Amino acid sequence: MNSISLKVPFLIVVCIFLFSINVFLWSIVYSEDSREFLTVIYLDVGQGDATLIEAPNGNRMLIDSGPGSIIIDALFKHIPFYDRSIDVVISTHPHADHIGGLVDILEYFDVGVVLDSGVNYDSQTYQEYLLALEENQIDKIYAQRGMVVVLDDEVWVPILFPDRNVQSLNADMASIWSRVVYRDTSFLFTGDSFEGIESYLASIDGDRLKSDVFQAGHHGSRTSNSLLFLATVLPDYFVVSAGLDNRFGHPHPEVVERVDYIGSQMLSTFNKGDIVFISDGETIKLKY
């Protein structure tokens, strides 16, 4: 009995010590990565979209959440286990491959606010997402062109679309467009918008759409990513978030040809895993 009574406190002390060391090491890594850099991570969530953005000051934004609970493990590869804060979530549109993981997100993380497209949609996944917002008392704001999310003093996220009431639009066409800007670097997100919306925004914004990194519209579908639009954005990197051997054939061969034609480098989550970019405000680098 005496030996047991001595061992238990010792084990507790060891566990506390190891836990403290773990937290300390995580805090060092976390502070080193976030002190001066914007980090943008295109998460490998299979056939779906999910992108984690972390500003130099540590504020976080999540754009979509992939098709399901895989998002939790994907996030904890990049977020310290003791920090469960996400300041802003952008739900580009209500299809399951973009919002399927949001219920888990809203339960596991302390979410500040959710930006929603405002499109009417009837699915069990979408209804569960709305219920989770209500149960967790999280504010939902309908995104509108002209809004700007300020993640840090020099990290701005202007909303480019919708610029109208999209309640009755096709869910894909109602997708929220956002552009993450850190000084001279930028990342463009267009959800699953079709070519018609691309042409419309190109006619409004023109060269202002130019971005260093572009997440493939609709996972690389040929109904998006028109050559004219890609030539307007002219990204250095074209990132495809899609599942390996997906039934849709994403990215479509025509899109691959278009990307090659404009001289962009294509990266895909299905063969690269998580794709991580680091920006110092002047240049963008692949972390690994």
C-alpha cells in the first residue's frame, strides 16, 4: 500500500511536468510561426474545401470546412491543442462538401462570427449547421460586397461577392468571394462560382483580382476557371482542393491546360496533402 501511495503522486507530477513542457514547446512554435507571417493552409479534407488562415497576431479565419468530421483532425495538425479559438468562419455556400464539418467546428471551437452567403437551401446538413449556430449562440452575418474583415493591422479580407440578395440563386452561384490581402501579397477564394460570375467580377474588378494564389473554383471544374478569368487573376499558384480519383474528374483536363497556358504552378491536396503558404507581406513561399 505504501509503495502505491508513493507512486501515484509521482506519476501525477511527471504528467504535469510533461504537459507543461508540451505547452511550452507549442507556445514557442506557435509564436515563431505567427509573429511576422501570414499563414494560409489549404487543408486536405478529401473532396471538399477547407482553408485555415492565421494572421501575424494569431487571429484565425476558416473558409469552409470540408465534407465532415475530418476537419477536426486536419485543424489540430496546425493549431495548438490548448487553443480552440477561430475568430471568423466564412461559409461560402451550403453544399455539404463545404459545410459538412461546420457542426463539429461550432462544437469544438470558440467561433467569433460566421459569414454566410444568405442563399436559401434545404438539406439536412444545412439545417444542422443552422441549429448549431443557434445552440452555440454564434452570430451569423450575411456577406455583402464592400464588407472587410480585418484580421490584423495589415491583413484585410474584402468581400467581393455577393453584391445583391442571393436567396433565390443557385447555391454555387451564390458563393462568397473573398480575397485575403497582406501588404503586397494576396489569396483569392471564389467557392464554387460558375464562369458567368467569374466574368461578371472580372468586368467589375479587372486587375484588382490579381492574386498570388488562387484556390481553384469548384475544385477545378471546367464550369469555372475560364481562361479569361485565370488570365485576369494570373496567380503564381493554382491550388486544387479535391479528393484522389474523385468521381467528378477534378481538376478537369481542360482546366489543367488553361493553368499551364497562363504559366501558373498547380498544386493539389490529393497528392500534396495540406498545402501551406507563408507570406511576409512581400513574398509568398511554400512552407512544405
